[in-house]
Amino acid sequence: MQRRLLTAMLAVAAVAVLALALGVEIGLVATTDTAAVRLSVARLALLAAGSLALATALALAQARRLTRAVRDLAKEADRIGSGDTRPVGRRYGIGELDRVAEGLDNAVQRVTDLISAEQDFAVDASHQLRTPLTALSMRLEEMVAAAGDAGVVREEGAAALAQTDRLAQVVGQLLGRARRSSSGAPGLSGIDDIIAQQVLEWEPAFTAVGRKLEAVGESGLRAYISTGGVSQVIATLLDNALTHGGGTVTVRTSQTPRSVVIEVKDEGKGIPAGLVHRIFERSVSGAGGTGLGLALAKSVTASEGGQLVLVRPRPATFAVIFPQPAGDEIEEPVVAGPA
């Protein structure tokens, strides 16, 4: 680029000098004064030398400017290619080079977004898999402890198989999310079986720490949901109550004219006032947790067409709300609201 620019500007200067020389020659034809001729030739020589020097200086200056910008862009491209995702962040006042810099900045932003999405997915996946794996581990421990009692082993083995199925559903949901597919589309499902399965899975964990888990409320409720997704949400709320709550944990089912409601309530100290309005944000935790569980639960609930809300902070009461299926008859709706 530098050589081409220099050649072009030298050519312009040469044309200017030739044009000037032609004009002088025409003037010389019209005069016979020897002194005037010599003076004109000298002036022409000086003017030609000055024009060439000026053209050379301008060409070199412009070439250095372009070369410096190109080298800087090449350095920035090497830096980005090595994994440094900081944007270029500067422009050079040259249209073509500025478009290259803008393209690099856009590419950096896309790469940064992709990396962030992959990191979030990895963290979310590990958190979603932790809960069913923990429940499965507890069942296997019960089987080992009761190895001499065939009835207990059979019962715990059946529960472990059910948890393995749920773990497979969680993995399937994660794969569907990675592929951005609509696998596992919600269908009309009964709430009772989901609650019963979660109580069966989590009761040993509460019993082990001297606490009670119970399910109350209306039976026979239905909603358009996927079993695996709602199971994951309820499991997250129970895990949260076990880790951060206290006393008896109650899972209550009810309905309104338009909604099916699943409440999870414990008898602990509740949520600190400073966290009430941020409880569903990622990385927000009041007791050294990861701060991912409730954020993921809210996201999963939304993907099921429902809502996860904090009904009251003390004692902590969360409600999972799904639309009531059309055509279901309701005799006496129960409304659960904040205190």
C-alpha cells in the first residue's frame, strides 16, 4: 500500500512539473532574451524539485499513516485470535479501515456472548443435575444400610429407579435446551403424582435432620405441564427449604378460577429484607449458596407457561402457578396470597 501510494503521488507531481514545463516552453518560444530564458529554466528546475519534494513528503506521511493503522489492525486481530476478547475500541478516520475495525468489534461481541452462554449453561446444568443426584445417593445409602431387609431394599430400589428416570428427564431437558428444541412439550398432567414423587424422594433427607415434610391441599388438580420440568422446580424449592429454612415444610396444592397453585412453605426465619426483591436473581444467596437454584426454577417455570413467585418472605412461602385447563369445574376456589 505504501509503495502504490508513493508512486501515485510522484506521478501527480511529475504531471504537474511537465505541465509547468510545457507552459514555460511556450513562453520561451515567444522570447529571444537569453537571460530571461536562463532565469526561467532555473525557476523551473527549483519549482520541479520543490514539487517532487512536497509530493514525496505527502506520500510518505500518508503512507506511514495507512501503514500504522493497518499494522495496528493486524495486531488487534492477532490479539483477538489468541483469545483476548477486548474490543478494538478505536477508529482511524479511514473508511475502509474503520469498517474492518467495526467488523472485529462485532465479531468479538458475538464470541463473548457465545462464551457467556456456554458458561451459563455449564453452571446451570451442574446445578440442575446436583439435586436428583443427591436424592439418588440418599436412596442408595438407605439400600446399603438395610441390606439385610429385602423389603426395604426393594422399596428403596424402586424409589432409586424412579429418581434415575427423573435424572434422565433432566438430562433430556438440558440437551433440548442446548439444541434449542421443543422436546418434552407440556401435556395435561396430574399434579398429585408429581407432589407424591417429590415427597417420596425428599422425605428421608428431612427425617435425617429431624424435620418433617408433608403434602396437603386439594387433589385431582391438572395443568398443561411437563412432569420433568415441574418436578425440577418443586425439588429446587424443597432443597432450598431444607438448606435455608426450618421446621416443617408443607407442600400445599390449591386452585383459583384460572390457576393451579403449588405452595412450598417452611417455618424458618425467612428471607432477609435486603434479598426479598432480588431473590430470583442469579448469584443472589443469603446463606453461602450458589444463588442459582431459584433463578433456574423461575426460568424453568416460565418455560412451562407458569410463574414462580415469593408469596411471603417470613416464613418463606413460594408459589408455583400454572394456568387452569379450560373446562375444568371448580366448586370452591382457594386463593393463596401474600400476608
